[in-house]
Amino acid sequence: MANSPPSTLLDEALYSKGGSFFSTSPRGGGGGGGRMILVEDCVETSGAFVLHHLLKRSLSPSSSGVVVFLSLAQHLSHYERILRKMGCAQRDMKRLVFIDILNLEGLGRDQRGSSEEILIALYGKVQKQFELNYQSHEGNHVTVIIDDVSLMEVDANGSSNLVLDFLHYCYTLTAQFGCSVIALNHYDVYSNIDQLNLLLELEYLADVRIKVEPLATGLANDVHGQLTVSNKGGLVEDGCGKVHNFQFRIKDSGVEYFYPGSKS
């Protein structure tokens, strides 16, 4: 089933002409399977709204794909409330497989398992969802969303290497199953070289990088921040490594995107 056309500047930056970042075909066939989006934000300007936008897009009625959501930030009720506010139908939310890491004793927390054992168990749960999807849904496209990487590092007792191993395992699924991986990370929490390696490795793996920042000129009533969307190439037809810059305003009814200077 064809995807609906882009409706915002963010969509236009993510979706190629006549296609979509989120392929509905299995094993990367056509469309945009087998890719990774990295959303980077900071304490001053949260990128949660971008993650919510991508989540809703992944559950679009024009798609039959499945979302495996790994949450270290909020419980399921939080995302369900946001999806309903954004107009996501209940039938589409049934395609959301939510893994609540905050309250998941099955990962060995109840037995005080090591951080490595916990992450291995978590990856096992993710891989199982892929296998179940391909057995029962004829290989519909799967999107893995991680909210968020910096909290995963805290959960791993500060071990960047363990988190990198987990992310690399998830990244291999993009090749094996043609899935998409979306990860939120806070770029301003890294203060030493070891931690910086995690940030740099994420940026290296990502096909698309969405950076959410405050305005360089400071606070404004009608502009809440700016977005920089960087494509490494192969995702757009009219250029390689294309960069899109625009601003945004968060309203009760949603998020408004516009080019600098176009807001009257």
C-alpha cells in the first residue's frame, strides 16, 4: 500500500520523491528499509516531539508495518496518550509492540543480573519480535525505536561499550530483516572521550541525523528551536548528503515547521 505524501518540512526532509523512509516491503526490498535515524537533542530543547512524529508515521494507516518500541524514558500510557492526541487510531496502535524497560523484571533485574546480561536479554526480546513478525505477518516492515540511548547508558552503569554492542546488534537487523532503527540521544551529556565515542559511533551508523537545538539568537515567543536534518546520501533523488535547516514551534494542536525568516 502506498504511503501518504509528505505534509511537513520534516517529512520532506526524510522522504524521497515517490517513496518513504519506512518501507512496507520485507528485507529492505524497495522503499527505505534497512536504515537508521538518529535524533539528537539537548537539555534546553527536547527532541521528544520528533520521536513522536516518527512513531506516528511508522504506525500510519497507509502502512502495515510493526513498531518495536524500547522505552527507558516513559511508560506505555504516556505514548498512548500522545498518539491519541495526534490522531492515531486504536487499530493502528495495535501494531505497537512496547517493551517497558523501566518495569521489566524479565531482563534479570529481579535477580540482579549484570548490565551485560540485561542487555543480552533485551536484545533477545527484540530479535524474538522480529521472528514472530516474519512468521505471522508475512514479513511486514519493522521499525525499532529506542527512547533513549543516554538512559540506556545509565542503565548499563555508564558502560558505553555495552550500549554500543547492543546498538550494533540492532543495526545488524537492518541488513538481516530490512528494518529501520530510530534512536533518540542527548548530545550534550557527553563530557569525556569514552562517552564521546558513543556519540560519534551513533552518528557514523545513522543514515539520517536530526539535530534539535535552541535558537542561536536565544528564546523567542513564536519560535521554539531549530532542526537540522542531514542525509548521508541514497535517501534523496536530487543530491547526496543533503542538509535541511528549518525552525519549529510546538503548539497544543501539533508542531509547526517553517524556514527561518518565513514566520510573520
